Amino acid sequence: MYLDPGFASMLIQIIIAAFAVCGAYLFVFKNKVKSLFGRKNPENAEQEAAAEAEAKAKVAALKAAVRKEEEDK
């Protein structure tokens, strides 16, 4: 069976890409599992809660502005 250099190069690239994809998948999977069982930093939880409250306030303000604009029409 004859393998020309182009095919051999492509085959090597496929093998390297498969290893890279498997490694990336395992890295992401490991981080997801660690995040499920890991401890949460209390400072981050407070910051996230404050950011979420701020985002909800912005959404409420935008909804109020839209309602007012619709009433003015």
C-alpha cells in the first residue's frame, strides 16, 4: 500500500488534533467536576450577588422606560 507524503502528513495532523481535542475535553471536564465539589469563596459569592442585583435593577429600569415610552405613544 502506497502512502504519498500528502496523505501521511494529513494522517499525522489528524492524530495530533485528536490528542489535542481529547486533552482539552478532559481539562474542561475536570474543571466542571472540581467546580461541583469545590468550595466557593465567600468574597466571590458577595460580588456575584451584588452584580446580579445590579443587573436586575438595570433590567427593571429598562422595562420601566419601555413601558413609559409605550404609554407616551
